[in-house]
Amino acid sequence: MSDEMNSTMNQYLTFTLNKDIYALDISSVREVLELTPITRIPRTPKFMRGVINLRGHAVPVVDMRLKFGMSKTEDTINTCIIIVEVLFDGDSTVMGALADSVREVIEFTEDMIEEPPRMGTTIKTDFIRGMGKQDDDFVIILDINKILSVEELAMLKSAHQESSAEAVPEVNPEQGMTLNL
């Protein structure tokens, strides 16, 4: 039975940050949006870029590059927002993850995914589910539920609730395309 379990294909959405390839389990991804205007929320960490208006609801957006200690994501034609569901306190919270670009959906079996590399005791890698390989490139498979700390998730949820109470600027639907996965 374990061979059957190891041969089950799982799908992952791949995206780039600073030319590196990352992936999220497709089950946590709701949709991919072209970059839309982001409203900054005061007194939030730099990695939290603000909120977007998603069909009348304020959705917090995290700059994944800043969260991982890289330079701020540059807004280009390929920059996109991956809308994901994150589990927090038993509830599902919707947030956006800003990425340089989205690549494709790929499939890995469990036995194709290696354990995350050990980086020493001072570097936290618990948000990395594992490492896959596509052609000659490594794919860093992320656990979306572990990227943000409990405190950061609470802050995101709070910012989401506060901004939902305020008016969020309307976005012209013709400005961007939505890719539903």
C-alpha cells in the first residue's frame, strides 16, 4: 500500500521569485491574478504590501520576496498575485502571494520529493515541504500554512477585517485577467 501512496501524483503550481522556482500544492491555490492596485495598510510589516479588492472583498497581499529576505518584488508585466487559502485557528483565511511570475502546474509523486536540506539550527526551514527537480532546476515546495508565523497570520486576519470595514478602491475588471485553476 505504501508503494501506491508514493506513486500518487500531486499537482503543484510553480512560480518564480528572484529567478528561483517555488511551488505550492494546487489544493491551496484558488486562482492567479494579474497585478492589480494594492492599497497599503499603515503600521504593517514591509512584507505585507497591503490589500486588493477581490470581487468586493479586501484580501491581504504578502510580498513573498520580502518575506524571504530578498529585495522587493518589481512590478512587471509578469508580476502576479497567487490567491491562496491558509489555515489559521481552524479557519481558512484567503490571502494573496505576490510572485515575479507563474510558470506552470507540474506533478510530483511523494517519492520524487526530497526532504528540505538541513541548514543548521539558526535557519528555519519548516516552511519548506521538500525539494523537487524539474529538468536541471530545483523546485522548492512550500508549505503555505507555515510561511507566516501565528502572530503574522493573526495580523493579516486583523488587517483583512479592518480593511473590509473600509472602502477598498474599485478595480476596473478590464485591467486584468483572472486565471482560475
